[in-house]
Amino acid sequence: MVQAKPATEVTLRELKQSFGLTFSQQSDFFTEWDNGLAQPSELERHLLDRVKFNFLELMEDPPMLENTVKMVVLAPLLDLSGFYHKPFRIETEKGTQIQMQDDGIVIRGRIDVLELQQKLWLLVIESKRSDFAVTRAIPQALSYMLSNPDTSQPTYGMIANGSEFLFLKVSHQPTPQYANSKLFSLINPDNELYSVLQILKQLGVKSLNTTDE
């Protein structure tokens, strides 16, 4: 009998045991988050400063729930990244599932925001409450990324709780591997939304170039 398990309850150990998922130790495995990034324009920096200011104002009355995080932080980032325009499209609350090997367990969950470009998964964005550590959502995000039916190209993800952002990369070939970026935080003195926007744009360009090949 097949047993259904919510993605929110999956552990990293289970993903490693059932899918052979390993953490990549190679320095060149996930370079997209810190190499060749284009500098944000003066207008983009101004708008991102407003996003950070709005977030810090709302932090005075915690917690910020998921819909607030999406509206205040994620929506402006996706807009500045160009993801609201073709050839990209957004699907929200999309269901997904993967079958664990030999365990008879199906992992089911719903992706908060899924960016698609000609059926290539670009981003899996899982937003959480502002007081929810993004590291707790790593297994959930990885389970979504492993369910990508196109295993010929890497899958990228971003976990955001409003104040923190973490990027992930999963490569399916020859065996499933993953790595993460550094943790970006709005609590730091500088506005690290600049870097988050740079990475989002980088992944968008990479997906377009990959599809054109």
C-alpha cells in the first residue's frame, strides 16, 4: 500500500537515503549565485531600498505571515527580475509529488510560486513566515526540485521567509546532487536584496540560454 507523506515532513536524511541525494563538495558545482553577476541599476537599488524599509517597518509587529511576505518582498523581486513577462510565466500553489525508491511512499506538496520557461523549471520559491528559519525548509524545497520531470538540466530554487534568502541547485545527472548559496539577510547592515536580485536575473538569463541551445 502506497503511503502519502507531506513534503513539509520530509527530512534531509530521507531524501539522501531514498534518492541517493548527496551534497556536492565541488567548488564549481554552484557558481551561478556569485559569478558573473550584473550590477543593479540606480533605480533598482532605490526600489530595493524601499522594499527593505517596508519590511523593517512591518517587523515591528511580528510575525509576518506568508501572504504578507509574498506581497511586500517577493512580488517586487519577481517584478524587477522580469519574471512577470514572456517567455516566463508563474504558476502558484502547484501540486507536485515524487515516489521514494522501494519505500512505497509518495511525497506530496504544493509549491508556493513556480517559475516556468518553456517547461524548464527555473525557480521553486518557498516563502515562509518571517520568524521561520529558511534552513528548516531545505528538505521541502529539495523534494520539490527532485520532482522535476526534466532531469537533463539543473533545477534552481530559492527559499525566502521575508528577511532571509537561500538559493539551491539540484543536478540530476549522473546522480542527484545539491548545493546551496550563502544565506542572504535583510538584517545585515547592507541591503542584500541587491545580491538576491542579481542572482534571480542570472538564473533567468541562464534558463533562456539553455533553452536556446
